[in-house]
Amino acid sequence: MNHSNLIRNSKFKIQNFAMNLIIFGPQGSGKGTQADLLAEKFNLAHIETGQIFREIGRENSELGKIVKNLNEQKEMIPDEVTVEVLRAKLEVVPIDMGIILDSAPRTTGQVEPIEQMLAELARTLDKAIYITLPYEQSVERITKRYACTVCYRHFVLGNHIQELNDPCPTCGGPIMQRGDDTPEGVAKRLDTFYKVTIPVIDEYRERGMLIEVDGSQTVENVFSEIIEQLEKK
Ligand SMILES: [Zn+2]
């Protein structure tokens, strides 16, 4: 029996003392990089919903087909699908390991079901991190963004990779610009973030759980500011 089943089937809730975080930021804010750094420092499982859905979209399953279709039409994944997919990922994370949820909850409708699901897994959110970045800077950064065609990791031109012919720093595979990083694709995703996700961030701010960091700084400075604020309380 794995940990989560044990907790679900037990009358007694095991208190989890590992740190549970969520991280928000518009595209290009570097939140994925910060989530990776935080995951390493605090031994957290980095749960990135976008990545998970891209993986599922490549599976030849019923859910895979639905997700692939929605992805192709650039439509939002329904909230209940998001919650169930997240649950499946989180259930297998050991209870003594914290988590960092990247890009979820993405809509106000996901806040309650995700927190409810976390509670069922004996997890409570400690902090929400918001990495801010002006709209124009997002656009500028995204157009410099490339992905590996083998392991699908993202890299920034001039940062992780210096030239377009450079191999993937992780697996050595060839890299290319993401197909939806056109000006229209970028604008659509940024608009969705500001319209749909900002109200979620506002909610965490009102609850006094929000750490806000200026994402136009260097990766190192953003990271040390997050750490400083996390250790404050
Ligand atoms: Zn790779």
C-alpha cells in the first residue's frame, strides 16, 4: 500500500510537515526555473501542469485524445480534469516530500477542488509565490524560448543555450522554437493569464499567503528574494 492510500484509508490523518507551495507567473517570468531551484533546495516534487498535459496529450488513451484536442485548439482543460490529473500525480509523491505546484490552480474554479484534494492527501498550502513581469517583457522573453524535441524541456536562448545549434543541455537532443510561440499564440496565453489566473493570485494575496517577487531581476536575485521571504514567517 502506498502512502496516500494509507492516509485515505486511515481514520487518523498523518500531519505532513513538508513544505507545500504554489508558484504563479506570466509566460517568460522564469517561474519554471524558480520552481526547479526551489524543488532542489527544499526537496519538493515540481508538479508542472502544462508539462503533464503535454505528456498526456501524447498518450494513446481516452484522456490523451481529449487533452490533445484541447491543446491543439488552445482551449483550457476543464477544471475537473485538471484536478483528477493532479491527484494522480500527487498521490505518488511520498508524504515526507513537499510539493511545488506550477500553474495550478489556474482558475478561481480550481482553487477549492485543488485545496480539497490536497487536504485529502494530508497537505496544506504554505505559501503562494507570484513572479511578476511586465507584458512587453514576457513577449520579449518568450520569443527567445526554445524546447528540446526529445525531452521537451524548455530553454532560453542566451541563457541556457547560446546558439540555435547547441544541443539540449539535459539530454543532448536537438532544440527548436515552440510552435505556439507565435505573436498570436503568446498574446492569447498572456491574455488568459491576466484574465483567468490573476483573480486566483488576488485570492491568495487577500488570504495573506502571497509572496510577490519582481521577475525582471536575474534568476539568482529572484531566487534569493523568494528564499528570504519564505524564511520570514
Ligand atoms: Zn532534451
